Amino acid sequence: MTPQSHVESVEEGDEFYHVRFRDPDAFDEIRTPEWAAEVAEDVSKGAEVRMGKETGSDDWDVQSVLVKKSVGREGAGEQATKIVEKIES
């Protein structure tokens, strides 16, 4: 995993804020692994983590984190960053 806990954008969806850390076009494949959701749950109830496999690599990195809208836009960015830091540690 390549550490990068910098939020690129926070976009509002119907139920979640979609907090992007990396461009989805940089990946061959993106998944939402159950183990990552379990890690995220410790920080933000109901959060989901999208992991991407980098083009030309076997490494998987966090592409984005979905955080429930109830935490607010600023809170979503903060909680998503904590989730990524926890996964990367």
C-alpha cells in the first residue's frame, strides 16, 4: 500500500459523502472489501471503503471512503482520513 491520506474531494451523494483519496482511473480494478468495512466501522458507523488495484501493480490502495451523511461534510473528510490512516498503519 502506498500511504497517501490526502483528501482530493468530498462529493455529496444520496446517503453518503464520497471522500476521494485517489483518482479511480489510476486503477485496473476497484472493490469494496468486507475487512476494510470492519476497520472503518470502528471509526464511523456504516462507512464503506473502496480499494483499488493499481494499474501494472499488485498493490491495493484506498481509492475512496463513503461516510454517512449524518456526520456532515467536514466530519466526513475527517473520519475518512482517520479510516485511511488506520488501514495504512
